Amino acid sequence: MTARKPLRLVPLALALALAPAAAFAQQNIDKVNGSITAEAGQTYGTLETVNGSIRIGDNAQVADAETVNGSIKVGASARTGDLETVNGAIRLEERVQVQGGVSTVNGGIFIGLGGNVGDDVETVNGSIGLVDADVGGDIETVSGDLTVGAGSHVRGGIHYEKPSPQWFRINKNGRPPRVVIGPDAVVEGPLVFEREVLLYIHDTARTGAITGATAVRYSGDTAPTE
């Protein structure tokens, strides 16, 4: 019996040996200056930087990712929590699963084919594009174009806030934002526009009540151009 006792310790020894590696794989990364890369297929905790971009590799898992001055790019089939930046774009490749929201202030947001965002998608100055993607919350913006592409599903609504007087002073484009709800797309909630927009809705799309804009219906593959 005594000779067999060491065998009982093998599982414990293996667990202790693997524990540091597991802890490292799920560590938080926090920087002030510098970019962060989450390697493909690995698991991480929270990724935070102030001045730098964040890159999340294919099939990686990340709790949350946040930067101030920098973009966020998420590789195919990755899984994340909230994604937030202030000055930078956010791009999600195919089949990305976000168990939270996606938010930026000055930058566009792109959600690739088969992507799923569990909560709101928000930006102030930047375009938003969905390609056969699902959004569990609302889409909120002020000045950027919006395309809810073919087959996309927004379970909340769409809200364009009224721009501030300062925005009007610095905006040199002059064209109202262009909003396109594509073929077979669904927006379950209301579409509320506190500012002028150009709204195009495909004949096969379905939306909630529309306030503040008049929809132009279209039937082709692409929306009309102004």
C-alpha cells in the first residue's frame, strides 16, 4: 500500500505544474503607452491601454478590451466582453462573439459576417456597418453613416442624437448621414432621428416605428445614391 501512495499525488502535481501557465494565459494586461496583442487561440483577462491599439487574434478569448487613443481589431471567431475606445475605429472580423457592447467616440465600427454583439453599438463621429450580423441592444450615433446590411438583426432600435452647436461649426461635409436598412434586415425597435438623415429601407426589411425621418423604399441590391 505504501508503494502506491505517490501515484495518488500525480494529479495534484500536474495541477500545480499547470496552474502558473493557466494563470498567465488569463492574465490582465494594463499599459499606459503601447499596443497590446492577444495571441490567436489564447485566453486573456482584461486588456487596457491608454495610447495604443489592441489586436485580438483569431479564436482568442478576452474578458474586455479598452483603450483611449487607438483602434481595436478582433480576429475571426474570437470571443470578447466589452470593447471600448475613444479615438479609434473598432473592427470585428467574421463570427466574432461580443458578450457586451461596442463603443467609440471618434471612429467607425464594423461588424463582420456572422458577428454577434450582445449589447449596444455606439459611436459619435464615425460610420457603422453590419454584414449579416446581430446586435442585441441599440445602435446609437450622432453623425456617421449607418448600414444595417442584408440579413442583419438589431434587437433594439436606432437612435441618432441631435448634434451639438460645436459639431455644426466643425462639420465641413454638409451632407446628412446616410442610413441604409438592407435586404431581409430586421430592426425590432424604433428608429428615432433627432437630426436630418437620408433613410433608405429595402422592401424586404422590417423595422419598428420611425420618428424624425421619411423612409425611401428600394428594391434592388443596393440603395439609391443621392
